[in-house]
Amino acid sequence: MDRFGSSRLRIVWTSICLLLAGIVLGGVQGFGGDGSQIMVFGSGIPVGFLSDDPKAWAAALLGRLIFSVVPAVILLGGIFPLNEWLASGSRPERFKGLGIGVPMAFAHGLFLSQIALLPILAASYRFLGNPLAPTVLLADTNAVLLGLELLLWSAALGCLFKSNRGLAILLAFGLQSVGGVMAWGGEFLGDLDVPKAAVKLMAFLGRALPSSQLPSDPFAWKALPLSLGVPILLAALLLLLPGKGAKRSKA
């Protein structure tokens, strides 16, 4: 696990997140009055549009925040050491990186992401009265799945763009947007005069590409085989290509 980060890194990361969680707990008092303001360090911040259902607004806001933070931390917490492992010269070592390195990278990123949730859970306690509210847990579950998908796609694309792994990460996020369009087309274009083959293809791509569902959507269990299997298969095929060591030996 030290390949993905030292123990000191994890200790410092945990300390910073605990400090931020303490600041949120001590500084945020929730909604004040009729729900038209947020109380922060004893002062009210007026937000008049919250008066109808402030808790629903807070749950949606926390869900979007979780859906932004968790996948990014999972991806960045393990992708660069994982790509170095997948780019090693020995083909057995590269496949070892795919079989063992991917779960280790995901586990490390998952640990960092759940620690990073501590300030958000503190805010959930202040705004919703429960740090583990159902909407928060559902958003976290969907965000973890998205983080795993982005990690797999970035690793697969990193095998293709070996000279610039940043492009692989950028394309993985781009595929997330494309996947959202494909999923929308596969769900709603079937009622229009669109060829069924095109609709089925869009539905397939919508499940295979990184998920772009909302934090409040039900967890897509049926999409797991495609969403995880396609990038793993793509990475396995790309790992069959000669590595850096093979090119040097030929030279």
C-alpha cells in the first residue's frame, strides 16, 4: 500500500479532515428562524429561498458536493502509481498491476475519500440532524461507483497515452459526459422515430461508459458488469502491447 502513499500522508490527510470537521461542527449551527438563513459562527446568512424546505435543499447540496469530492479523491488517490505499475516492462508485472494494483489503488482512494467526507458528514449532522442520512449514504454509494469507473477508465486510457497520463484522466471525465448523453438517448429516444439499433447502441454505451447519474438516483446494480468489465477488458488488451522495457531491448 506504500506504493500509493506513505503512512505519514494518510495521517496528515486524516488530521486535516478531522480539523475541518471540527470547524464545521463548531461553526455551523444549522438553519435559523424560519429556515430563511444559515447560522455560521453565530451570524445568520440570509438565503430566503430556503424557507419552503431547507432540509431538502441542504440534502441536495450535500449530495452534489459528495458526488464531486469522492470520485475525484478516489481517482487522484491511486491513478498515478497504478499507471506506473501498468507501464512496467514485464508483461506479467503489468497484468499483476491490473489484477492486484487496481484493487489496491481503489482501496487507497476509497480510504482517502471517506476520510474527506468527515466535514460533509459534520455539515449533514448540522443541517439534517443525522450525519448518515439516507440521501447522504445514497450519494456516497453512487460517488464511490463513479470513482471506481473513472479509475478503471483512466488506467485503461493511461495504457494508450503513456507519455501524458493527464490526458487519460481528462478523457475519462470527458467519457463521463458522453456516457450521460448516451444513457439519455437510450432511455428516451426509443419512443421517437429513431432506429432501434441506434437506441440499443446508445443504451449499451450509456452503461459501459462512466456513470453520469444524479446523486439521488437509485444505485444501478444491473449496469455494474458493463461499467466495470469494459474498461478492465480494454486495459487487458492494451497491456498486451510491448512495454517500455521491450522497446529498449529491441533498440
